[in-house]
Amino acid sequence: MRKQSAFDDRETAVWSRSRAKRALTVAALVLALAVVVHAPAGAQFATRTPPNIPLTFGMAPEQVSQALGVQLIYVRGRPGNELLLALPNVKGAALASRSDGLYLQFRGGRLSGWKGDWGTVRP
């Protein structure tokens, strides 16, 4: 059997440090690649949000739908003088309990009032 010398111990230590540096470099590259791959998906999500157009009296139903970023649901009334409902869009939010809607009253085909609040979460 061969006796291990101090030189062999140093060589083993240098080799271990070199291997650790390589492993750290590979881990950093994998992390950087994951960040780069994920970045475009976040940018695409940001472009899908509805525009920040405030509701104003006199808007047409199409303008209201575009401002809220959701489809309006017919509740009751005659064409032009109807009550429509906008439900908040909470895709994939399992913990969001948003059952409240925004009721929109139209008279003469124009927005004359609304009731409801998307800013409150009811238990």
C-alpha cells in the first residue's frame, strides 16, 4: 500500500475546489437561463390587462366593456334601456372570493349609472 503524502492532500483539495467552482458556475448559468426564459412570459401577461379608462356617464355599452375588460351580461330591460352586469375577471385566482358584480344602467343606449364595487372582497 502506498502512503499518502502532503502533496496528494493538496492536490485533492485543489481538485475539490475546482469542482465546486464548476458546480457553482453551472448553477448560476441555469438560474440565469430560467430568469431569461421566464421574462417574456411576464411581459406578455402585462399586455393583456384592460386599459385604464374610467367609467363616465354617456358611454356606449361597447366602450364600457372595453374600459372594464370584460363582456357585459344582459340582466333585464328593453333594447337601449337595459340593465347589464359586468363580472370581475379573476382567472386562476383560487383564493379570490369575488362574487360581486358591477351593475350598469343604460338609458337611450348610453350609460346613466352603475352600482357595485369591485374594490371590496366579501367573505
